[in-house]
Amino acid sequence: MDTCIEKIRAIGADLLAKGTVEKVIGFADGSIPMATRPMALTSDKDVDKLVFNSVCGLNLANYVSKNSLSNKEGKIAVVAKGCDARNLVTHIVENQISREQIYIIGVPCTGMVDKRKIAALFDDEITGFEEHGDTLTITSASKTETVKKADVLRHNCRVCTHRNPPVYDVMAGDPVEEQTLDHPYEDVDQIAAMDLDARWAYFENLTKNCIRCYACRNACPLCYCPTCFVDESSPQWVGKGQNEIDVTTFHFLRAFHCAGRCTDCGACVEACPMGINVRDFTRKLNKDALELFGWEAGLVLDKRPPLDAYSPNDPNDFIK
Amino acid sequence: MMGNLLEHMGVDRDRIHFSWISSAEATKFVDVVKEISEKVRALGPNKKFVKDYNK
Ligand code: SF4
Ligand code: SF4
Ligand code: SF4
């Protein structure tokens, strides 16, 4: 994956120099090791700031300004992994941006790492992170650890079957082989195997440390409402405190608003300061979207998400 | 899908009902309400997704 970055920089520089795009949104190094941040470049002289590695876990589709279409903004290039590209497609389908306003620099992706898993190997602060092929070398004041990237992949990347962007303007590398999975929704089935009370307890336990910071919502490209239902005050749809039912209501509704739209990019989990796997909610919806509607979000430009469109063939045995 | 997610989170399926009833379908309305009441009564009081204001 190291090789892609030279290509990404060259493409970015060319697009900016020729004025094909107004800005390039990509990843840049963060202020601490093992972190990256989104960055928007407007000059081809800055492209050396761009990086691409295994800690680019955020979703850059989130940083294309929402309502770009109605604001008639200029063309933007976005560095996009498989999942970012799928969320850009979703933006286009949902009329947040037009296809012409966006230039997708597709990056074949081999997955992002779970930083919490790596941090758990250390008692002290991580001071260095290096990547060579599929080997990661992480250092702290007390020791150096070498791990295989495959052993520390995020769960969503382990089960990702769309590592290559389905839609793009240019690719920054050769396509990677897509994974085929025997049991793609094992995590969902494990929860489904519990009895009702155990499931309720599982989700209560899952969200018990939630501090309602809404980082999961803010990191998600799907959440572009000008005022989120949790922030409304007239009417106030949900209590704003730490009451566990309010917390559960927030999580249930946030997830449901992503039904049939979620690409399982994992940005929500990446952003959560409390390490909560909020994907446990959206994964069930993704599984249902696939099983009931044969749908995976963000793969095609000419179809709307299943809950957004009516078809006489929609499953309707739940309704009396 | 909403019902499925609620059930996945541990809410009893018999508490979740969806129906489409025209304002002219009085008997259907009565039948549906009866059926829902019976199912929910059989389950007893709901303890999940209930906000306790005393906490
Ligand atoms: S979900 Fe897929 S495309 Fe996205 S970062 Fe993980 S492996 Fe890459
Ligand atoms: S809900 Fe999470 S996994 Fe799904 S699209 Fe949003 S950020 Fe990505
Ligand atoms: S990011 Fe984590 S702590 Fe913050 S609201 Fe979401 S789940 Fe709760």
C-alpha cells in the first residue's frame, strides 16, 4: 500500500495544477503517532502532506461539504477507499452532491487496523508507528512490537467484500483481490442466538459507557441532517442526559436512520472515544437489507436505497 | 427492518405491530386493535425501553 501514495500525490498535484478540481480531500499525518486526519488541499505544492497507510480509518466522504449540490460548489477530488467511494455514491444518489462535482481518486484497500487492539499490547504511550508491506512496527518508551497487519485488522475490514471502489474517476493502484466469506454476518448471528433478555442486556451493556458525545454520528457520512433529531428541542424527541433508555433510543434511531445506507466503513467506531462497537446496531440492518432486498449500499448510481423506494415486490408480511 | 432491529435488541416481536388501515375500514381497525391487545396482554407489562423518571 506504500506504493499508492506516490500515485495519489501525483494525481492530486496534476488535478490541482490543471485546475480540474478546486480542492483535494485526503489523509494527512495526525499530531500523534498511529493517527491520520482529513485534510483539504488547494495547492499542488502541498501534496506531499498527503499520506495513505493502515490508520486512515475515517471516511472522507464525510468531509465533502453537505449540500454541495444546492450550494453549487466547484469540483472536489476525494481520496477514496472502497467504503469511502460507496459513501460518495450514496451522497450522489441522495442528491447531496452531483457526480460532476466529485472526482474520485480510488484506492484499492487492504484494510485499516484496530488501534485499540494495538494500544492494548502496550502499557505506556505509543511513540512510533511504521508500516512495511503487511508488517507493522510499533514502539513505545518501553518496547517495540512487530505485528502482522492481518492480525490487527478492524472487524469491519475483516468482513469487507468491497475493498475496491465500485465507482471512481481514476485508480491509484491495481485492484486488490476481494475477500469471500463463508459466514459474513457471524457477529449478528451470535447476538441473534441469545434469548430476548440476554440481547437486551447485551445492548445495554454495549452502550453503558456512552457519553453522548455524538462523535459516532459526526464521523458518519450518512448523518448530514442540518439538525439531528437528538439536538431538536421542539419537539424534543429524546432526553439529552445519561438515562439509559435515552441512550438506547439515541443508538436505536441513529442506526435506523442508516438503514439500507450504511457501508460498514467503521468510521463511527473509529471515532468513538469509549470504544463502543456501535456497528452492532447497523450490522443487523445491513444483514436485513441484504437478505430482504438483496441490497448493499453505495454500489450503483442508478438505484435508490430500499427504504427510500417502493416496489410491489417489497417484503410486506410484517404488515397487517 | 425496524421491527427486526427492535427484536434483535431484545424487544418482544409481539409488542411490535404494523398495520395499514383506511379511515373507512372500521371493522379492520377493531380487529387489529383486539389482536394487538390480546398479544400484548399475554406478554404482561413491558420492562424494556421504558424510562424510569425516578432514577
Ligand atoms: S471497510 Fe473495506 S474498503 Fe473500507 S477500510 Fe475496511 S477494508 Fe478498506
Ligand atoms: S453507520 Fe458507521 S459504518 Fe455505517 S456508514 Fe456510518 S460511519 Fe460508516
Ligand atoms: S461516539 Fe461513542 S461515546 Fe460518543 S455518542 Fe457515539 S457511542 Fe456514545
